[in-house]
Amino acid sequence: MVFWRRKKDTSVPSEEGKADTKSDLSVEAADPASEEQIDAPKTDSVKETEADSDAGGGWFKKLRAALQKTNQILQTDIRDLWKSEGRLVDDDFLRELFVILVRTDMGQPTATRIRDRIGREFRGRKVTKEDVLESARSEILASMQNRSVELQFATSGPTVILVVGVNGAGKTTSIAKLAYRLRKEGRTVILGAGDTFRAAAVEQLKIWSQRIGCEIVAGEMGSDPGSVAFKAVQRAREENFDVCIIDTAGRLQTQVNLMQQLEKIRKIAAKQIEGAPHEVLLVLDATAGQNAISQARGFSEVAGCTGIILAKLDGSAKGGVVVPIMTEFSLPVKLVGLGEKLPDMAPFDPEEFTKALLSFDN
């Protein structure tokens, strides 16, 4: 078992302190197809600072930018519904609107609810684009409310977060972003490199742990992931870390033996810390569209997931996939990836998301 140690403090290292460690943190953009294709971390240095995170107007602007591709579809198609100042809401209009909404991957059930609501409110009347958008916003927001999107932390002792997902979803990068965010909040973090079958994942986490200022436990290639999880949780408990994040090998929800391995890791954590793991976060690739929904269904049933990290939202034309994930499963989206750099992860806010999804320029 390999331990990477560093002084535990509550501040993220300065750029000066990070100058000797070089890595490329833009994995999601550089390799959107598959994490398995990454042979080793690149060596170009990337700077992440508070200014990077908040530049240009804060998270709402970043969220709108991330949803730009989805907006382009909606803006072009919805505007085409209006040939004049108003449009009569009839069967043809509702049919065209339904098709447009489905194209954003928000799912037929949600598109149906929006279409039916607009039909109830406006049938036989002329409406403006803003009338329709406001009704759609209200319906989407109502469907996503009353679901806790906050990360759950242990009331005392270390919080254990298990991260799962299929290969190529952006899992390893999302862990780095999450660790960075927690360090910015002043929490001490230790990583467990449980993806022992892919050398690149372990090497990436080692480099990022140095950049972020957290410790890491790693095993030999091909070693038992449960052993890595045990050592990581044990150190978190004995050395009073605030959070222990455990990476796992990418797997399909249909791979029974690998899903059983996740259950073993869960039990290992629970034996050491009561209530652990406190979060089981499923990383989904926003560009996967309906495949992401299928993954959410499979993992939620067999892995005990408590929430979702939606990665690569900035590269997706299917940003509407957030809606069926939130409404059709008991899995809240808790964090979203909005860009390539470490600060480009934000807590999911249903109201801001709805505004960004359906907020168009005139």
C-alpha cells in the first residue's frame, strides 16, 4: 500500500507552491470519449484560482455558457414557432413544441407535462414566446423541487464519499474537482485511489492530490480495491480527516461481479465509520443524453446511489437530461461540471438551472 503524505492544513496551496507540479486538469475537454484512452496525465500546467471560478459574472453566467449548445437548439426551434407577434395555441403548435422539447433530452414525460400545461392555460389564445417559456420554467422547476441537492456530511467524524460510474463519464476528473471544492471550504480531504485496474486514474489522482493539497492512499496495480478503501477510511478515521473520497473502477450497471465489488466497499466503510458511506455519487456524462438516464436507472437500483455529479454539461447539446434524472428517479443532481478547470464545478441549483435552460436573448 502506498501513502502520499503532506501537511494537513485548511488552505489550498498557492500558485507558487504548486509551481513544481505540472499536470493537465482539462481531462473532460481533452478526452470526451473515454477515460481509458488516457495513457498518462499530460504535463502542461494549468492555473486554477478563485478569480478563474468567479470571473465574468459568477455561476449563473457560467451555467448559461455551459448550456449554450442546448440553448442554441431551443432558441432556433422555438423562435421558428412564431411567424408573427403571437401564435395561436392549437394542436399543430403543441405538437411542434413537444418535438422541440424532446430534442433537448428532457424526456417525453417532462415534455408531455409542459405541452399539456400550455394547452390547458392557453389553448385557443395567441401567445408570445415569453408566455410559453414562463409556463415551461414553472413546470420544470415544480418537478425538481422538494429534493435535497446538498451534499450530506457526517454529524461527527469523517464523511465518506464513494464515487461510481461507467468508463469515460469523467469520474476521476470530477473527484479532483470535488476535492478542490472541499479544500476551498477549509475541509481536510484524503483520497482513496480505488480504480486499481487503470494506471492513468491512479497517476492522475496522485498529481491532483499534490496540486489540491490533500493526501492519497493508493495500492499496487490490480490489487484489491476493497483493501485501498479500507486503508483510506482507516486513515481518515485515525487522523481525523474531514472527508474521505473513494474512487472506483468504471463499470457498467449490468456487470454483476463489479457491482458486487461496490457493495463490498460499502460494507468495508460502514464497519469502520457508522453511517458510511454518507454519499454514493454517480458521475454521469451530460453528453450521453438518454444513455445517462439508463445508467442512472441501473446504478440507482444496485449501487445505493444518493446523488449525481453531472459532468461535461458545458460540452452537451442535451442539457435537458437533468430534468428526467431529477424527476424520474429518487436521485438528485448535486453537482455539475461547467468547464475544464478545477474550479468549474458548482452545486446544482434547480432555479438557476431552469433560468439558464430557458432564458433566451430577445
